Amino acid sequence: MKAVAKALKTPRRKGKLASKPAIVRPRRDRVLVEFPSSLLERADQAARSLEKNRSELIRCAVEQLLDGLELKRFEAELAAAYAANAQMNRALCQEFEAVDREGF
């Protein structure tokens, strides 16, 4: 029975067993980063407490920093767009002010 279940789960191509699909991993490049001793010790302690290795900790920290910078840039663009359209938005509000009051 187990052999039948295994055979049903194993894909076949033209009567032959299919090879396992290749796992696509993102390309990784090595970098050399210098840390002061005290910062490296703190990073290693944090990595241990988070159950990560040093590389994972550094990748995560860089990713969080970049995500924060992108969010700040987006928020600045959004604020600029609101400011640029403020006059038009006020005009639209004044135009529909009478309609808004009809429901009360």
C-alpha cells in the first residue's frame, strides 16, 4: 500500500520518473564588513538571543533599515502630493458643501 501511495506522489514523464525540481535560490554575494570589537560582540549576543547566525542578523538589520528609508521617502512623496493638490481639494469641498449638509 505504501508503494502505491509513493508512486502516486512521484511525478512521471513519458514513463520515466521525473527529476526533482531545481530549487532556485537568489544569488548571494560575499561582502567584507569591519566592525569595532564592541559592536561585533553586541551583534553576536543579539544573534544568539534571536537564534540567528551573524549573517542573518546583519541581513535582517540592513533590510529593516532600507525598508524604513523607503517608507520615509514614500511618505514624503505622499505629503508633497497632498500639499500640491490642497487648493483643488479645498475647492472640491466647497463645491459639495451644500450637498453634504442635505443629509443632516
